[in-house]
Amino acid sequence: MGRMAVNTLLFRLLVAIVLLAPLPLGSNRPWSWSLLAVAVGLLLAVWSVRAAMGRVAVPIPPAFLLPVGLPYALVLGWAALQTSSVTPPSLWHPMWAEATPALGLAGGPGNGLGNGLGNGMISADPAMTWAAVLRLACYAGIFWLAVQFGRDRGRAREAVVALCIAGTVYATYGLTVHLAGWENILWLKKWAYAGDLTATFVNRNAYGAYAGLGVVCCIGLFVNALRPRQGSQSPGAYDLVETLLLRAMPYLACGLVIGTALLLSHSRGAFLSTGLALGVLLILLSAAGLVPRRMALPLVGAVVLVALVTVSASGDGTITRLAEQTSVEHDSGRTNVYRLTMDAIADAPYTGMGLGTFKPAFRMYRDTTLLDPVVWEFAHNVPLELAMELGVPAAALLGLSLAVIAGVCLRGLMVRRRDRLYPALAVASMVLLGAHGLVDFSVQIPAVAATFALLLGLGFAQSWNTRTLEPASSGD
């Protein structure tokens, strides 16, 4: 009992860390994401010590995680190598050739630049690259812990319900502030996105993506509550009403609150991506048998009806932004950023320019087609930005790692007989953030990425049959 209590405490601490991540401006400040990384690192260290002492089970053996972890580790290793001067000078970022004479540094080792081995490196800013490596390692830690703790079906459900509740709390706060006309984020006066609901985030698109994940969790729990119980007889009218009102409707109500907040964020990309993710989620749950065929059409109709009511009541601003002509100028700016980013990729297709260094590296490519006097910190297209920073091969490895997770979750939906909600949520969250990542950078916000990593870990953990895991566990 003592071991279970400690393990449950560690699991709940992990969930609490992820749930609190949106509070300090989406954890998108150096102090807040560093605190997130330290907290996850401490949890991972405690878990590792307990696992080495045999006081915590390893339900998903490392061998099952190797196809996911190996490409990810290679990406982290390559990003670290980008900050080293041991690479050939022909691969170094051209900025270092200009910096050396400007700083009065002679070539060769031991000149005090970089790590003392030379006067250049692939990364345009090694400090930014190391910060990005730390963030990726943090998300990997959340995923690992979610996989190991989330193998327990009770814990997996607890985590998803907690995400649903937290999403509702943040949405309620955002609605209160927005409807009251207070242009504040906590105690801070808003300095951007006035008139848009952003809750505790700064960027409306980042909050829109986070709210979308909450909506997906709520609808998933709603559908899961209506699933037929195994081995049970056909429920009577009283049982159906009880199930609908007490088990299912609370999640639909939470989804309505979060969906309203999403619409008032006026994020076009998040709105469309969430709709796509919900469609994929319902298809997956139906294909997995969680939705009986006779209930599939009424259920989809109910979800669509609630969505239409929400859009008609709160979605005027978002719909207007989808149709307005003035947005063409802003979107043309993004198109030019995509073009210039591809030019940068063409200059260093294999090595990249340093993970996390888009902002300084992009300055060399900016031209007069970008008329607005703004600093572009992101490419607003995650695949393009990763290819520019890591190089195409390393970016493809990162994509491979995610593709393996998606493949395992899809397989789990087909072969498992229970707990198929969690792999379905993982795939739907991939669709949401993947689609949104083609036009924005929400997944690069630490709070969104941490929530994403938690959902992926739960989905991966619940994608394996017990019979499959037992032989591997007994052989360890």
C-alpha cells in the first residue's frame, strides 16, 4: 500500500504540473518553462531511483519505447552537436564568419568563443539551441512518466478528467474576464490581442489550441460515458436517462464552456483544427466500437447541434475573421515568411541553423516583402521551422518519432477491447496540433506541448494488450 501511495502521489504531481503549466502565461517565459523542466526532471529522477530499487513497476518495458525514443534521442543529440565547434567549418552558420573579425578573435582552438574548440558552430545561437533541447527533453520526460503511470486505467481516466476540469476552469476564468471587459491576464494589463479571449495565455492562437485539446477530451469522455457496458443487457429507459444526465452530460457541458471560450479567442486556425480533430475522434471511436451503429448518427447529430448553437451564440468574431478580406494582407505576410524560410532551408538542408534559433537566423533572410515592422519569432509553420533549424533529416526523425506513436495508437484502437478512448484522444490531439501547426506555432508553447505530451503518453500506454506486455516484462 505504501508503494502504491507513493506512485499515485508521483502520478498526481505529474498531472498537477501539467495542469498548472498554462497559469504563468502558458509557461512561455524563461523562468516558467525552466521551472516546468526542473519539476519534471525531479519527478523523473525520483521515479528512476524507485524503479532501480524495484519499488515501482515498469509496465511498458523500454524495448517497446525504443522505436519512439531512438529517433527522438538522435534529434536531441544532433541539436547538441549543432552547438559544438568540432563540426567542419564548412557547416558552420555564416554568422560566425562575420562575428570572428568583429569580435577581434583569431581562428583556431582556444580563442574563447563557443566551447573553446574553434570559432564557429552550426547553431546561430547556441544558448537558444540548448534552451530548445531542454524543452524537448522536458516533454520527453512527461511522455515517459505518462506512459509508465498511465498504463493503469484508473490513472489514465483520472488524468483525462483532470484535463477536462482544468480546461473548464481556465475557460471560465477567460469568459469572466472577457465578458466583464477586463483587458487583463491575471494581474497584468494586456499588451496584445485586446478584445480576444486568451485566458492565462498571451497569444489567442495558443489558447485556442489549448482550449481545443480540452474540447476533444470533453467530447471523448462524453462519448465514452455512453458506450455499451460489456456483458450487460440492453439498458432500460431509466438507465439511459441516468447515464445521459449523470455520466455523460457534465462532460458535454464542460465542452460547451471550453468551446465558447475557444470561439471568443477568435482563432481561425484553432477553430478549424478543433473541428477536424473532433471529426477524426468520432470516426475513430465509432470504428473502435465505442459508439454503437444505431447511436452513431444521433450522437454525431447531438455534437453537431451543440457546436452550431455555440457558434451561433459566440462565434461571430471567429466567423467574421474567416471571411474578412482584410486578413488577406496578414496571410500574405505569412506566405512570404514561408517562402523565405524555404530559402533558408535550401541554404542548409542537411545541417539546419540550430534548434530554437529561427528568430536570429531569419533576420538574414528577411526582405522588403515583409512590410509590417514586427519581429518574426516563429515561422508560423512548425514543419518548415523545424526543417530550417534542425535540417531536413533531423526534422524527419522527429516526425518519425511522432508517427510511431500514432501507429501504435491506431493499432491499439483495433486490437484492444477496452480503454480505447485514450489512443483515440492521442491521435485526435495529433490531428489538432498537426493541422494547427501548418499555420501557427501553438505546439511550441510549453503549456500546450506539455498537455500534448501527457495525452500522447496516456494513449501510448493504453495501446498495448496485457498479453503482449507480460512476456517482455517477465524477461526483464
